[in-house]
Amino acid sequence: MQNTTSPARVTVLGLGLMGTAIAANLAEHGFDVRGWNRTAGRGAGLAEQGVEVLTDAAETANGADIVLTMLTDGAATAEVIRQARPAAGTVWVQMGTVGVPATAELGELAGAQGLVLVDAPVLGTVAPARQGQLLVLASGPDELRERVQPLFDTLGKRTLWLGPAGRGSAVKLALNTWLAAVVEGIAETMALATCLDIDPATILDALDGEAVASPYALMKGRNMLAGKLDPGFPLKHAAKDIAMVVAAARERGVDLPAVEATLPAWRAAVEAGGGDADIAGAGTRYRLTP
């Protein structure tokens, strides 16, 4: 069904796994979507889903009502926005996980270029993005809510408005701390079971339906056992995100020993060639068969 309340055009800058899923979802729901990626060839197949994929960032952003960025970090995001040069007054919805200091820098860049920044990272991976089941952590000027809400309603099952731009990125870092604890926790739990000559699948079956478990932990645990590591959330990005968690905590004098211990292990897994696998790949460093 055509979305009659949608903006005339949304430009998606960054057609990695998440950007591609977001662009396809928006196009399916009646948005006029253009897309661009720094590496040619990304976003293959989007044209068949109603997304116009261009090779020039500035051309892609020209005439957009909303420019949406989904890139790896703050430096890449700033570089792309400078390259795209959206018109003054354009709403810039920044959905990548770039951290708190980078978000502040992007806010300064938005001001210098006359853009209006909505900081809106998301909780969720590729499948939820495609299905409109993300949690949108929105922050920015109150007067923009009505303008961007149709986009958020298409991409997410819920939108939390959290205050001035930057608060969304702060909440996302806190949530990523929990994410790291869940994934590493289920991996270590199954590793202990294995060394005790217990089939780790027995542990997952025991946890299933119990209050102490979560559907996400059980899913990732089963994926670890099955070797199902197709990336929904690549481990290299997860390691990048928890590095930002550690940096934010240290800057504020907060000790996070569990996350600090997890980070070098995940970085080692990335350096060993596992960075493009799903975050469930964090468990591959353990022997998970008795």
C-alpha cells in the first residue's frame, strides 16, 4: 500500500547489510528511495525492489527530504555527508552506531552544513530491519518528530524519543553493554558445560522457557552449536561497538571489568578472520562439543 504520509524522497547513504535492508523496507512501503554506497556493488538487487542506486553521493542526496546514514563509524559518516552535500534544511537521520563523541562532532557538522540532525541508532539486526521490527532510539528537535515518525514507524516496532540529539547514541552504548554480556555469557556457559562432559544443547534446553534466559541468548547459543554464522550483526562491528563502550566508561571513571575482558577476546577473533561472521562467532573460540 502506498504510504501517502511519507516524504517525497529518502536517500540512504551506506548500503551494507543494514542499509540495504532499510532501503528495501522503505521502498516496499511507498517511500521514494535512493541509495548510495562508498564501495561499488553493494546494495546489489535493490533496483529490483524499487530503490534507485546511484554512483555519486551528491546526486543521490540531491532533492532528498530526509538523508539517512547507516555507516560504520563517525569518521566515515562525516566523510560521506561532506561528499553528499545535502541541501541546507535537509533532515539528516543518523542511524549508525558511532558513539557519543562522534555524534557530538556530527552535530557540529550538521550545523555547519545547515542540516537538522536526528540521532537515531537502532537496536536490531538485518532481519528486523527488513521486517520493520527495529527499536529506534531517537533523539533530536521535538519539532521534527511528526516529520520523521512515518519513517520510524516503517522501520521499527517502537520508537523511543530520548531528548536532544546524542541521547540516542548514549542509550545505544548502554544497550550494547547488555548485548555483549548476553552473547559472551551464553558462549562461556556452553564452554563450561562442554568441559564438564555435558552436551551444551542440554543447557540450552534447560534454559528454554526459564525467566533467567532470553530468546536472543538461546538463538545465538543454538547458532553457535550449529555453526550458523551468516552475519546479522557482524562480529567486527560488535567488537567496534564494545570498544566504544569501554572508552566511554573509562572516560567517566567507571570500571566495567566484564566488558573490558570480553573486548580483547572478540578482537582476537576478528583478527583471526572471523570479523565478517555473525556475533555468534564469538563462541567459536571455545570447543562446544563434549
